[in-house]
Amino acid sequence: MYEYVEALVAPQNLKNAMLYSLQAGGKRLRPMLLFATMEGFGLTFEHGIPVASAVEMIHTYSLIHDDLPAMDNDDFRRGKPTNHKVYGEATAILAGDALLTFAFQMISDLNEGDVTLSQKLLLIRELARAAGPEGMVGGQVADMEGEKKSLSLSELEYIHHHKTGDLLSYSIIAGAIVAEATDKDIENLREFSKHLGLAFQIKDDILDIEGSEEAIGKPVGSDINNEKSTYPKLLGLEGAKKKLADHILKAKEYLYKVSINSEKLELLVDYIVYRDR
Amino acid sequence: MYEYVEALVAPQNLKNAMLYSLQAGGKRLRPMLLFATMEGFGLTFEHGIPVASAVEMIHTYSLIHDDLPAMDNDDFRRGKPTNHKVYGEATAILAGDALLTFAFQMISDLNEGDVTLSQKLLLIRELARAAGPEGMVGGQVADMEGEKKSLSLSELEYIHHHKTGDLLSYSIIAGAIVAEATDKDIENLREFSKHLGLAFQIKDDILDIEGSEEAIGKPVGSDINNEKSTYPKLLGLEGAKKKLADHILKAKEYLYKVSINSEKLELLVDYIVYRDR
């Protein structure tokens, strides 16, 4: 992924700021979902690398902008100073803009031996929906507005569905598009990914209560202290755990309808339930 | 253009912030260039509207982010409070992100009766290059870095070529792509547009000295007072005027090589030279 950025004809400081956050690591859950889906359809993962990189760039841009003083005002992420603490706010804003735009460039430059024109266009269209005002950015705005009040379960689901769910879904859908899956398989994977995305978020909320500070990299209980609406707050801790189990069950029901070797995707589902960070 | 935003399934406050800046007006130079190019190739402008809207959205997002406190810290633009003064910084950042992403969504959703898959993909690829790290965002970073030192003519040209030139060029290239122009015509239009973009910027610098405060909407001499590198500073006022004339001449030379009715594009070239704001 880094070599695509390094090859850009652009100011070095901008490239450094883009690379800094891309290299900060993280779980790489989105690329793993994309690769697992492709492999489930019998493809090797290699020619999914540019698409997976594009998704990780979108995810990374959203973290850079989220961390800004005007947004969450975070000084650290994954144990390292946030982008704007190192490069300054102006460059951090622009590094985010650059990663977002470059993601579309990467997909539009995909090797035409690997994907057809119509696959490429579908990858772009779905990405724009997942990342834009009807997806991630819309979820982010709803989340900010939600901080001022206590939310209903459906409002909370709207936020998570879009803020984090849409890009997780995209990772799976993109793998299916690259693998030329049928429309029916894609629709079942879409339902699968929606439940998976909500499960992922509920697990995050549970970890905020039960996790170890060392593993999750931020103070335990920070959601409770800042009065944020969470699943455990709305449903109780046991209620949240039951909700998590429900979504995992439904996710697997949809997954089993797909003509796919689901082994690796199931491993990722289990990882989401059993992870400690 | 506004109806595309109004139709989005997204938080109302986000849509309002997007619309606020889109509706702030401005010269609409990019859509005019796109339409003039299409008409030059004998098309009516109507089915260029979504592409023109996408370009104007990219331009508008760049203005919203430029005006932020961490960037130029402007309270007013075109006589109205800037986006972050009305909606707050966080929403302004996200409205910019949403406009940028939605521009790609709009092009990927173009009616396939109007453009082929390969035209659509070329429109996306060129837009990503023009707007991203190798284009507008790269130019913006170079401009910020350039504020700290006095620049050579070639450094100044690099900045303007990318910061404002690339998106102006894109408007013309996009019109040519929609009109299915030949590669040769597109390359000549690209050269035409590069000279036009530099001419536009030199004229801006000259207006900062000779313009009327009322017409240009900001204090005359603001570039001189903030020690920014400009063409008049590097070349003197007369030198800058000569440079402007040179670029206009070269622009027209390239334009005359294109198999196009160049009447409307020439009117826009003249507008750039003779405008008072």
C-alpha cells in the first residue's frame, strides 16, 4: 500500500503525512474482510490489493479528520501522536483530503486485465455511497448530533450502521464484485455485513466496559464518562451481549445462503466476537 | 445542482451545510468552461450538468476547507460568513468531505444513455488526478509551504498550475470527454487550459493591486501586505501584464489547433483578461 503513495508526484511533506497515518497500523479489518471474501469465491487475494488499499485509505482519512481539534480532539491514536500533532492541523486536513481522493484514483487505475470496466465502475459507485453523505460522513454527522442527547436504539443503530458499518460492508461487497459474484450473493453478503458491522460496534462498546486498558489503548470506561449513548447503556451489559449474539447469528444465517467457502469469513466473525481490543 | 444534494438520504444539517456553500454563488467559471467546450463540439450543454455540478462541488469543498481556522482562517467569503462560522468547524470539515465524495458518486451515477462506461471512467480518473495529491491538494500544500519563503517563478507556477489550474483544466477536458473528442484534441485542449489557468491566476494577482475593493470583495493589496509571492512581486506589474498576455496568446494558439467551434471558449478567455473581479 505504501508504495502507491511513495510513487505520487506530490509535495514530500504531504506524502509523509499520508504515510504516517497509513503506517500507524491498526487491525486492518477492512482489507482482511475483502481478502477473505475473494478467497471464499476461490480467488487469490493479490489482485484485490489496490482495492483493499483504497478502503484502508478511506478509513485512515476518516480517522485523521475525526482526531482533529474541531472534532474529537485526540492527541494519540494507537499509542502514537495523531496526524495533526505531528504535521499540524492544516496539513492533517489536506492529508485526509488527499487520501480520500487518491482512493478513487487507485480504483480508477485498476489493471483492466484484473477487472472489467463495469466492475471498476461498480467498485467506485459503491465506495462513494459507503464513504459519502449517505454513508460514513452522514453517520459521523449523526454521531456528533447524537452526543448532545440520549438516543433510541434505532437512532444508535443508524449511527453505527453508517459511521462504521458502511465501510465494513463495502469491504465485503468489493471482494464480491472483484470475484464477479451474482447479484443474489452480493445482496446476501450485504445483509451479512450489516449484522457483522453492528456486532463489531456492540463489541467495541462492551470492551469499553470489560476490556483491559492496555489492550484497547484507551482508558476503560471512557464512553461512560463522556455520557455517550452505547448499547450497554441502552440495554444493560447482559442485554448488549445478547444483542451481539443475535447479530452474529443473523450474520451467519445470511452468510450460509451465499455460494462461497465461508471458512475465512467465519474466522473473522469469531474474531469480532472474541477479540480483546 | 442543488436538487442532487436535496435528494440525498443524509442528516439534514449536513445537507444544509453542503447547500449553504454551493449556493454562495461565485463566478461558476468551471461549469462555464465545461459547457463552452461541449458546445464547441456541437453538443447542447444539458447532459453536462451532472459533471459540471461535480466539478463545482469539488471547487466548493476546497473553499470550505481553505477557509477553516487552521488554514486561511477566513470569516467571510463572497460577502457571506464562511461555512464554519455558520455550521461550526466540525460540520464544515465534514460538509467538505461529503461534497468531495459526492462528486465521485454523481459521475459514477451518470446516465448510461449519455456517456459510455469508458467515458465515465475517464471522467473519474481525470477528476481524481486533478483534485487529489497530484493536483489541487498537492498545490495547496505547496502554497502553504511557499508562504514561509520567497518563491522562484517556476515554484510559483507549480503552485498555481496545481492549486487552481488543474481543476480549471479538468473542466475543459471533461467537456471534451463528454463530447467524445479525439485524443489529439484533448491534448491540445490540455495545453490550452494550462495557459488559461496561469493567465487566470496572474489576472487575480493584478486585480489585487489594481482592482476595486468593492468589485473583488476583499481589501486591495492584501497579497502585498501578507508578503505572499505573486507575479507582480516577481516580475513587476508591467512584467506580470506581459506574462498574462503571453499566456493568453499561447492559450489561443493551442485552441486554434482543436477541431472545435471556439467562439464561446474565446469569450471566456477574454472574460479572464478583462474581468474586474
